[in-house]
Amino acid sequence: MTQTRLGQISALFAALVAFVIYSLTLAHTITWQHNGADSGDLVTAAFVLGIPHPPGYPLYTLVAFFFARLPLFEPAHNVAVFSALMASASVFVLARAGAALISAEIPKTAAVFLAPLAALTFAFAPLMWSQALIPEVYALNGLLVAVILWACFTTSPRRVYFAALAFGLGMAHHLSILLLVPGAFLALQPSRKHWRAILLFLLPLALYDYVPLAALANPPVNWGDPVTLERFIWLVTAQQYRPYLFDLNTVEILSRLAFAARALLDQFTIVGAALIVWGAIQMALTRTRFFFALMLMFVPVVLYAIVYASRDSFLYLLPAFALALMWLVYGIGDVLKWASDDRLLRGAAVVLFAVLPAYNLVTHYAAMDVSNDRAAFEYAKQNFQGLPVDAVLFADGDEALFSIWYYRHAIAYEGARSVIVSQGLLQYEWYYNELRRIMSEVKFQEPNVVTDAHQRAREIIRVAFAEGRAVCFTDSSPLLPEFEYEERGVLKCVVAEKTTAGETP
């Protein structure tokens, strides 16, 4: 058996081990754990071929659609399996990338086992593991990053084309992948003879055609309603989240920088972190171009995760940890060189390095396991059950709104005509117009007449009452003070509008 084939088999074995563990611990429905509040939005959009929150994720939505519709499990469970498959595939690719990086440094027999062990350490690191278990976008993004890293270190004559395709697919998925371009360019050193790679980069961008085409069908999840160029740009450039960028003071930035450093220790342990530092130093001394290439990728990713002030920006560190894995592999490889030709010593060292993934697996298993978590599903079910089929239900906040979207449109969609309304989104004209189309456009006042979220919420209640619909509020959506309510289970439902002094009820 050739060393290349042995390396492929050992990398595949590592990926299978990761997939088995992921399968045992992944979510069976939507979840709020592991920063998974967006799972309800993502799965619902995939299930109905709609458009999830910015930047719209056309690649993810189209692939997740096929998983969501599989007659195997609940739609969210199926999409969680998709995440596990993508994360496991990235373990395989990272193992091959690591082997390609150190194959010239140490005996190939050691390299083919060392790189998969390092990849498993990353597979069972809490950040990677958490995103492999839930319906989220980061596992797919991780696979594309892994392909780019493999392309940077392999000697394959097609490496530039693989990288170009991965970048193109990444552009149709998560724009943050562009942060890797300068470093990848330095590592790959493409020339004019690779001009066809431009086509592979541009071709996946055609996936964005899905966005306006899906919007034309008026799906129940239709962020931005991007049927015009202005709203298309608003969606794909994530203008809604621009205020998060650089919205931090110096103290907060320093705090987040310290958090990122602690997160590195959490992923790889203090031993792994020491090997990462050692590997970076040795790479700087012996393979300078690759060192600076990795730094040109690592630093922008970390800085972006630090200065972006969203609640889940720490997840943007995942590509940085994949990059750090390459330094870890290089550091372990350098340590193994000390063993020289002593096979027994090299074997003992490899066994000791196997402790790293085993430690991560054992220490993080309980915290990662979300297989029995049904809190988000039960919350949505409790709020939805007992609701009239054509009721209007106000829900706000990502956790409440997205879980109820999921239950309404992916679970209880047959025969249901209820409308879910977010007061927070009513500030956007496109959202108000979407609700007008769904309910009764001719009865609503124009958006230039009712201009703020409160006025539009009142207008929705007015039209709903005129149509004889019940109007209820979840505990996540603020009540409008001008109405009277009565409790119906966990909901508060509108009874009538309050009258002021001197008015006839």
C-alpha cells in the first residue's frame, strides 16, 4: 500500500470517527444551544425554498433544502445531519492538508497518522464540535476553508483551481471567506497559466440568481424581499448588520482579544496551544512563505471576529482555529524530528499526541450533547397549539420568532393559515409589504402613511380584527398599551382597543 493511499485511509478513518461522535450528539430538532437560535430561520427557509437572514446563504439554502425534505427525520434533524457531514468532511480535508504540509519534514509513515490525530483534536474542540451538531452555516464554511488550506499545501497541479472553486462557493455562502484571499494568494502563487481559475471562482456566484427568483414566489421566509437591485444589495451585503462593525470601545476590544486567546486554549488545551506557538516559530524559520501566508489569513479573521459586535461573532474564529491547526501539525512534526530514526520513540510520541483528541472528546462530550434538547421546539409548540388556524401571532427575538416560524411552516403547515408577525422587523418597509400581501393588501394603509413599527403593528391588528381573526402575543413580543388583553394559556390575546375618557365604548 502506498503512503498516499495509507494517508487517505487514515484521514477517512478520522472523519468517520468524528461523524459517529457527531451523530450521537447532534440536535434532533431546532435548538437554542451552541448559539443555534438561527437554526429555526435557516431550516424554515430551506424547507420552503425561501431566503434566510442576510446575506441570504443561497448555497446553504439550496443544499439544505434537499436534506430538509428527506423523509428520514424531522426537517431540522435532517439539516443537522448535513452539518455533521460537512464537519466530518472538513476533518478529512484538514488531515490531508496537514499531511501535505509535513510530509517533507518527517517520515511519511508518521505524517499519515499524525495529521489525522491533529484533525481529530480539532474535530472535538468545542467550537468545531458545537457547529457540527446544529442546523447552522459554519460547518459548510469550515469545509470550504479546509479545501483552501489543502490547496495551499498540496503539490497537486490543480491546487489553484480547487482553491478558486472553494472561494467561489464560499462567496455564495459566507462572504467572510474573502479574508483568506491575500494569504492564499501568497501560498498558491498563481500565474497567468491559471487564468481558467477565474471562471471557477465566478461560476458559483450564479447561485445568487436563486435569491430574486425565490423572492418572486413570495415564500413565508423572505428576508429583504430582494426583487429590486437595491434590496438585493441590502441582503447580500448584510447591511442590516453594519452597525455591529466597529461598534466597540477600546476596553471591549481588549476584552474580546483576551477571550479569543482563552478560546484558543479551550480548543487545543495548553499543550496544544504551546505546540501551535512552537510550530508557528519553526515555520517562520524554515518555511517563511507559508508562515506569512497563514498569518495573512489568521490575523484578518481574528480581527474581524473581535471588532464585529454581534452576539455570535466568536464563531467567526472557527477558520482561525483551522489555520492554527496547521501550526499545531507543524509543531508536532518538529517534535517528532527529535526522535530521528528511532521508530519506537516516534511511535511513543504519536501515541502521546493521541491523548489530545481523546482529552477533548472526554472532557467536552457532555457539554456538546444536544441530542435530547427540545426546549426550542416545545416552546414553539406550546405557543402555537390552541391558536386558531388563521390567527395573527406576534413574536419577537431570534429564539422565539425563528422557532415559531419553524413550527408553523415546517411542522404544522398543513391546514394552518396563521400569520407570524415580528414587531422588530416592522421597521422595514419590505417586511410590512410582505405582511400586506399575505393578509389583505387592499385593506392596509400604505407604508408611507404608517411609517414606524408601532403604527404598523396597530394597522395589522386593525385589519386582523376587521377580518375576524384572533390576535395574540407571545411573551417575547411587547404588548401594545392601547389594547386590552386576556390570557389564553401562555399567550395574551387582544380583546378590544381601550377607550379614552369621554369616548363611547
